[in-house]
Amino acid sequence: MKYSLKIKTLKRGWQDRDNLILHSAFQCLVDFVEEEMFHEIASRTRSEDNPAEAAVYDEVLYLYNWWTQERPARKDPLNDKTIPRPTEKERWEPQLDGSSLLLSVDPIKYPEYVNALKESRRLDDEWKDEDQRNLHRLIDLRFYLWT
């Protein structure tokens, strides 16, 4: 049997493998919850009063809601278009070999942008850690994702 996985959270084109693993694993969870009668199984589990299975149900719902609601709501401060930012000429210096060198941003001229840049980097690290923790949680549920 051939199975095709359409990853709805990624745009067409190249994806780094670490990102592909994250998005494909969570697409499997989304498909399970939305298409494979998860709620019927969950209601049967709840009615049987099985605390271990109820905990699995709660974990599946937590991860599903995190992936479909919380994670997409993340806000990168660099996406704030009201922050004054340096021009391309101020950010890049052409090199003799045709490449460009990324220059530092003047913190006196662009203090809001520098702060947004620092916060964006901090959030990126925080979000990578959160993604990794939740991917591990999903992997722990692997053997429950069947109908």
C-alpha cells in the first residue's frame, strides 16, 4: 500500500531535514486526530474509565492544540513593520569576489531594530527547544496513533 503524506504547514521547495522531520511527524498527528476517528476512540477510552488511556488522550489533544493553535500564533518581533530598520546598503558591504559581507547594525541609529533582533534570536532558541520537547512527547505517543 502506498501512502502519501501532504505536509500542510510547509511551503513548496527545499526544506532542511530537521524541519521536515518536525513537520511530517506533526502532520501525522493532525491527520490522526482529524481523519482517523480519534474522537470515537477517545470517547470509548473515557467511558471505560482507564486513567492511562485518558492520559494519552489528553497528551494527544495537548500536542494537537499546541501544533495547530499555539505554535502558529508565535510572533517574531522582527515582523513588526513599524520598527525603523537599516537599508540593504547599511546592512551589506559588497566584496571584490562578488559576495557580500553582513555588517553590524548601528545600535544608536536603530535601537528598536537591534532590540528586536536580540529578542528574535532569543525567541528562536526558545522555540527550537519547545519544538524539540514536543516532538519527543509526540514520539512517546507513537504506538497509540493507530485505529
